[in-house]
Amino acid sequence: MTKPFSFRQAGVGLRLEHLAKVLRDRPAAAWFEVHPENVLANPHAAEMLAEIAALYPLSIHSVGISAGSASGLDRTHLARVRGLVTRLDPVLLSGHLAWSTHDGEYLNDLLPLPYHAQSLDVICRHIAEIQDALGMVFHLENPSNYLGFAESTMTETAFLTEVVKRTGCRLLCDVSNIHVSAHNMGYDARRYVDELPGEAIGEFHLGGFELETEPGGTSVIIDTHARPIATEAWDLYAYAIHRFGPRPTLIEWDSALPAMDVLLAEAAKADRIAEQVLVDRHALAV
């Protein structure tokens, strides 16, 4: 890694619509996160991204590796991602605690898995293979949940902790996903944060979500990444910073994409919140 990378400054997700603008305007972003699946079949976008990689630190966040797939990993896709890793020299590599492929078919979603011994063996075996294939430590992201499995025998935090122990991977703590899941599944978001192995957290994510009211008056939060970050997520982020200290933080915005200035303003807000938490924590300690 040759580019400076300040973990105290938040980065933003870089989508195809902003590639040319970033090259032209050189915005004051600390770092960018990219989805490899957006550029692997787009040579022109890959060329632009290589130019950007010479200017900014990049993180690679895969949405297609499908670490939780019972039918195994797509080694051809892994090889393509490895080529991009070699070309871009990213500072971080991450993906989801989810599955999105079955028998060679790709599904346009990140689907949940039960938390028990069998699924634990599958995910650990796959993460070991991912890390070997890509030559980097993998950061595993907690999902946004809308249902649970009756056959689960452990909590999500216990499952994540065991994956870390077995594979040496790290965690991508998506703070907004925790709030979404806690609302939808009826548990305490701060208790979830408390149960995470803080020393394994290598990155935070923050993204927008939508509240939908169901017939009968119940509400569900949908993780859309299509709007500004809500107050509840900012508050939980401050709590996580207080618990674990600062980590590289990424602002996710994937649809209804705003101007780059809006994304940078969200990143600046994350920086201010993290700094204030550290100031307050220091004041309490003296």
C-alpha cells in the first residue's frame, strides 16, 4: 500500500455515475469504497477506477462473492476479483454474511442464513478460501434482518465472534444494519453492539433506510441506501465509537444517488461525531 490512509476520516461509496466527476474534479474525499461487480464487466469503468486508485485509497466491497452459499464459492468470480485487487491495491476488503448464489445462478439479493454449526462450518470454510484467493484479510459485514430461523442455535453476535476466532477475519460493523435489524427483530441495538468482539472490528458502515408501515400498524425498516443517514443510526454510531474507538467509516448510498458534495457532507458529519465522542470520552477520563 503506497497511498496514505487515515482511519480517522470517513470515506464514501463510489458508484459508476461519479467516476468521471471524481477524475475531473478531484473532490476532497479521504477514501472511496467500490463494488467490484460494478466494474468487472465494464473495461472503461475499470480504467477510470485504476486512475482513481492512483489518487485515493480504495476499499473493495464485494456484493457477489456469496460467502454463505451452501453450493460453494464461484472460483471464476474470485479470480476476477483477485485481478482487480492486484490492479487497485485496496486498503480494505469486505463482503456480507449472506448468500446470493445457488447452483451457479446469481440472485439479485443478499439472503440470510441460519446460525448453527452447519452454516458456521460453511461460512468459515469459504472465508478461509476467500482470504487465500484474494491475499487479504476479509471484513465480514453483519446483515440487515427481516426474519429469523427457528433452527438457529446461536445469536448473530455469537456466530460472528466464532467466525472471527476460526478464520482470523475481521468484522465490518454496519451500524445502520444493526438499527434496522433491532427494530425489525425486536432486540436492543446497543446490547448487540456490546456483544461484538470490538478488537475484531476493522470498519464501520452507515447508510440510509426507509420505514414502511404494514397492514395492522406494524412497521418494518428497509435497508435501501437511498437517503440521508437517520438520527437513530448516528446515535448508535456515536455509541459504537465510544465503545470501540474510531475505525474507518464508510457512507453508503447506492440508489437515488445525490451529488458528490452531499456524500462528502455525510462523511464530514461522521468525522465530527467521532471527534466529539473522543473529546467527551477524554473529558470523562480526566
